[in-house]
Amino acid sequence: MSTASSRDPINALVAALDLPPLNDGPLSGACFTVKDNIDIAGHRTSFGSPTWRDTHPAPVHNALCVDQLLAAGARCVGKAVADEFTYSLDGESQFFGTPQNAKAPGRVPGGSSSGSAASVANGLADFSIGTDSGGSVRVPASLCGIWGMRPSLHRISEAGVLPFMPSVSTVGILAASLPLLETVARVLLNSRTAPVAAPRRLLVLGDAVELALPAVQQQLRAALDEINRCTGLVAEPIRFGELIGEDVPLSDCNLKALRDLQTAEFQSTVGNWIEATRPELGATFALAYGNVRRFDRIAALESLARSERFFQQINAALPPGTIICFPTTPTAAPLKGTLDTLEAVTAFYDPTMTLTAFSGVGRLPEISAPLLAAEGCPVGLSFAAGHYQDEALLVALSEILGPQAG
């Protein structure tokens, strides 16, 4: 194993690897990286933490999703940098460095699948696998200007993926193009070619659009006009409360549902180890973990029930043939080093997680398409479908976007 140099300006990899494919297949000729919370046999998994890496043995087996990709003809070329305990959306790492945002130099790449996104955006790999709970695939895809998919919850095997937030976290994909994203997804989803409902209805989540910068809103409208011109689909604005039939704001998906669920589960999966081991913590993570440590699990039980209710209501409103879209992130990537105060962190995280929590609570498949921009930097446009409608979403995007799919 060769360790990536800390002087490497791209800084996407913890280690460069060369794991050859096991067979020929649909991914022959493609190379990929693996987020460093996903096991590769014989190589310690850091979870974004040197102490975790040094106190856990190297796995004997690859994560099952890695074996799927090798068996489909792909070559693994590296373990990608991950944010500390994957508990972040910005992509800055005190221990492993911040991966370079190829399309927005000087800005963060987004996290926590930061190295995965950077390895694809900088051309080190054709695709990468990461994980996503509160946006950790979708946010870096948006901020780095590449394609990213969060599948339906647990559609992809998580055997060999470090425990995080079981009710929310799932393996996801970052790729340089939509056709490649679809090929990788079909391998990992064990998809078979089967008829799927053609997109008949395109909804636009109005509360989400309103959170975005004016430039993002303007480009979103232009993208929807182009979709209408090419397909005849007319975008229908709808608010979150209208969608679920309950008078609540979109922010409830985050503040009164997903965030509490994530925090309670993180206490149990990682928090117990942190309390027992007392590892060195990065400054930014330590700030966030203070909130975890003070969290009242019992008071938050209502949020678990609310998450389940939102899941049922959202999916009742998204039958086959219905797609919903919204900005993946409300803004472009923040400048490196600017998320150093509670106020700055809150200003970035709260609106961003208001958008990403929608599919998290709904357990929806969501794809971020690199179609928008702000401040000269990329911003994704997300499309989501009902739970377990992953294949239909992939087909719909190819039809809806046409030449825009790249």
C-alpha cells in the first residue's frame, strides 16, 4: 500500500491502490475509489480518524459493494479521504487535509464523501462509492460539479461499511457522467432490465427553491424550461405541506425529524466508542460532538415517530411516474477556512440540511445533476422519486435531461 502524500495538492486519497478486476463485465475499463469508511481487505479503515484507524484491525474481507464492483470489471485505485467519523458536510479534515475542489479552487469540496468527489472531479477515478445520511454524497457532488446518487435506503449492501446512522445512512455513488452513474448503480442495486413507469409528472419543491441564492433559482427555472421544451413536461410547484397534507414547513424534515434521529443513532454507534476511548478530535468535529454529548435521547423519541410519519406521507405523494426536483444545495461551496465559527457553520448547515433531509426522511433515491451554478461555482439540481423507485429514476433522468445529461 502506498500512502498518498500530504503535499499532493489534490489530496483526495488516503492511500493509492491497484486492485485489479475479478472478471470482465459492464464496468470493464473503469476505475474507482472507495470512501475510507468502507472496508478494503488488508487495509485499515480510518473512518476519518487516525485513532480509529490505529485501534482497529485491518479487515479480512472487502465490503460486499467493493466486491460487486471488482466482479463487474472495475479496478480500485484508492481509498478516499473522508471527513472525521463522516459527521460533516464541508469536507475539511484536520487530520487528512482538505481534498481539492477541481471546479471551485479555494473552496471546500463538501463532505463527508470529500475525497470520493474530489477523486472523480480531478480525474483520478471514473467513479467512487461513498455514504450518505444527511447529504454526504449529494452535497460534495453538488459543490464539485459531478453526478451523485443517494439510492433508496439500504438498497445497496452495507456489509463491510462502518456503522453510522442505520435508519438514515446508505451507500451512494459519485460519477463523471450519468451513463456511468447508471451502470454503476445497476451493478450495486442488482438491477434487471424491466419496464418502469415513464415520467408523467414533474414536481418542484417550492420551499427548497426559495432557500437558494437568486442565481440558483434563475438557472433552475431555465433548466425546467429546457426540460419542458424537450419533453413537454410542465413543472408543477408544490410546497412541502401541500405534498404531505400537513401544515408544516420543509425545515421540519431536518430540525424536528432527521437531525434528532441522526444524533441519537450516532450516540449509539460511534459515541460509545468516543466516550470509552477519548481519541484526539479535530476542532470542528469537537464542536459538533459537544451537541451530541448534550443531546437528550428521550426527549427526541417524538422525532423518530415524526420521521416515520413523514416517510409514509412523502411516499404516498410520489407514486410511480412522479419525479420531484429541487436544488441539491442552496449555495455554492464556502471558501476554505471560513466555517470556523458556530454562526458560519449554522449558516451553511441549516439551509443545506433542510434540502438534503427531505430525501433522507423519505428514504428516497435522489440524483444530483451538475446543471446549475452560483458565484462561478457548480451547484447541483436534484431529482428524486419514491422509495425503491431507483431504476425508474435513472431511466427518467435519461429521458428528462436528454443532451443535458452529458
